[in-house]
Amino acid sequence: HADIVGGWPPIVSPVLAAAKTLNYNPKLLPKQVSMPLSKSLKSLLDLAKRDSVKPQSQILAVGGALKKTAGSSSSEVDFGFKAPVAMTLVPWWSELLPHFKFLHVLRDGRDIAFSVNQGPVEKFYRDMYGTPDLAMALPLRAIRLWSDWNHQIYEWAQLQDSTSFDSTHSFGYLAIHSEDLVSEVRAVRFAAISNLAKFVGSSLTARDLCCLAVRHTEFMGSHDRTPKQQGLGGQQKQVSSRYGKWKGLLHGNTALSQELYRLGGPGLRTFGYEPMRTLANESMVDEDGYRCTLTAEECGFANIEETN
């Protein structure tokens, strides 16, 4: 939807250039930044609200509800912005939306550092830090930006959590690791899916959520051109194989590894990537006592190669 305001850079870059952090107060930004930005974001929100009641559509930038289980709903969420760069505007979203939830989806910054998609670095690094040090390797700039953005917006969210809200204004925050959603361990997937469902007010039952954990993750494409894997479990393996590539790329390169940790340390430590965190609760039992032990057959999935 950002195309209606000329894309994300025209509205994000002025904010970053003025604030130099994601932990900012929209009210304190210069008026020459805040006034046109407020107008643009209100236009985006108006369009998102209209599109949220359209029939299902998975066509990029067309709008409409995403595919969902028949008869299901999410009482806590009407619409959302998936673009990762939208996180830079979280303080603004909270300012403009009286009841706002921030789903903070994370991925190990070292994987981000070696990702084919370096759009954020190419488009916004200069706004954050001024003229880039071209002698600094691209992975180092990438993890610096990843760490600063995620750590700063986390700090902002913690401040909101400690703020008193009334019936006219509320804020919700959930940090979730994408590694858990694509884990080859079903218990980890079930825990992550259950937490997400509770956050959005999903009407799906614990049994429904268990079946989502049983079903393989669907590969939705990426910025590289790796062909989809076919066959039983092919897409699940394709998705999970996209995580942790940094380990092989850093093998034997102590200097680069240390520099990545120096620049990405705040984010890696805050979100439990280094030292390595414990995965999502590896229990088949949710907080209400439901035990996820269904088989693919019991869920009605044919030709599914089950994982533990």
C-alpha cells in the first residue's frame, strides 16, 4: 500500500534522518517532518481499513484479506503492515491508532547480515548514520542496522508497557522468533503458533493450532532464486534450511565473527541469539493444559511427512 505515498523511503527517511533512532517521540520531531508524515500515514491507514474488509486476495499491493481457515477470526486485530521497514514507524502507528499491537518478528541478525536482500542498508543506512563507511563490509553494516533498529524499538515498546492506558488507548507487544515458527521440532512450532494466536485473539481452537503445527511450513518465496523443493517435506526443509547459513559463512573467520558480534551485540544479546537462547517452550502442552499429539492423518492432511 505504500505506493499511494510514493513508497516507504519518502516517509521513512525523513524520520530516521531527524531522529537517528527508532526510540523516538513523534511529538518531538520537527514540524516539517511530522506534518506531511502524519498526513501520509493517515492515508495509508484509511486504505488499510477499507481493504481489510475486501474479499481474500494474495496479489501484491492489491489489498484484501489473506487466506484463512473458514469461520475463523482474530478479535484483536483488523489489519497490519507486513513490510519490515514499517517497524521504523511504530511510534507513529501507536500515536495514530488508539488500540495498537506491535508483533515484533525477529530473525538472527547474522542471517540478516548475509542475506541477499540488503534493501534496508542500501536505502536507510545513510539516514541513520550519515555518510557510510564504504570500507566497512556490507555484512557489518547490515548487522549494525539490524541490531540498532530492533534493540531501539524494543526499548520503545518496554516504555509503552510501563505506561498506564485507559479504555480509549491500549498497546500490545509480542516478540516472536521466526526460527520458532519454522522449527523442525513440532513442539517449538506449536508453542510459537499458540503465543501468536493468543496475541491476535484468534478464534482457532487448541486442536486447530496443533494441526497448524503438524502441517509443514509453506515456502512463500524470497529475494533469491532458489527453486522450490518438491516432494514430502520439501517446502518445510526449504524454509528451515534458510536459517543458520551464517555459521558456515563464518567458519574459520574469527575476525569477521568478532566484528559482527561487536556491532550486533546489543540486538543479539537482547533477543537471546548470543549467547544462544532457549527455544520456545518445547512442550506439547499449552498454558490451558492442551497436549498437541495429533497425527497428520488425524488432522486430515494427506501425504505429509511428519516431524517430531
